[in-house]
Amino acid sequence: MNDRPTTATPTDGIILGYGPMIPLVVAALGAWILPDLYAYFAVQAGIIWGALILAFIAGVRRGYGFGSPGASTAVSIATSIGYFVLAGLGLAIGRPSHALLPLILGYVLAAMLDRRAALAGDAPPFFATLRPIQLLIGAAGLAGLWAWTIGR
């Protein structure tokens, strides 16, 4: 009998993992191809969506510790708080080019740290394969928005 947890991503993990990244990519494409007024709304929507998803990821990271007490470590709690703070900064900073930076940082950090946590047993095992690709897609969408804003 194999007692090792599987790192295969379940179907709902694929849908709920990659699905929320699609609006970030669509927002970035919208910023680049729509007229400026609509592009501005695409950027704002991308910032709001990106922050909401990062705050959700913070909750998922912390929530795993409730169901798996061994995963409720000071590092896990601090990581969750860090994601939440970066999401809040993304919403609180008024200038879009600056607001996108903490969000991009949060997505890149979550891609790395959630993978590491999964390998250590502090996050669901499938996060080791899901999170890097999932969150780097989101970070790429946010970076596309940022690139559009710095040209304005």
C-alpha cells in the first residue's frame, strides 16, 4: 500500500486553479487591444480580480492549517498574512502601475512558497505541481497589465 500523498491535481483543482487565472490574461489582452478608456477599465478590473484571488489564496493557505494541525506553523501563518497584505496593497495603492507590483510579487512568491509548503506537507500535495504554473500564468497577466500602464 502506498502511503505517500499524490501530487496529481484533481479535476476540480484544475478548474478552480487555472480558471481564475483566465480573467487576468484576458484583462491584459484587453488593455493592449482596446481603446484607452476601455483599456483603463481592463487594468482596474485586473487589479481588483488579482487582489481578490491573492486574498483567497491566503485564506486557502491558512485554512489548510485548520484541517491539518501540523501545517499550522508560524511560517505558514506568516505566509498567509504576507499574501493578504500584498493583496491589500494592490487595492490600496492608487496608481495602477504601482498597485500591480505587490500583486505580481505576491503571485510569484505564492508560486514558490506554496510549492515548497506542499513538498513539506504544509499545503495540499498537489500544490507542488499546480501552484507554480497556475500562479505564474496569473503573474504573467498582471505583468502584461503593468507593462501597459508604464507606457501611459
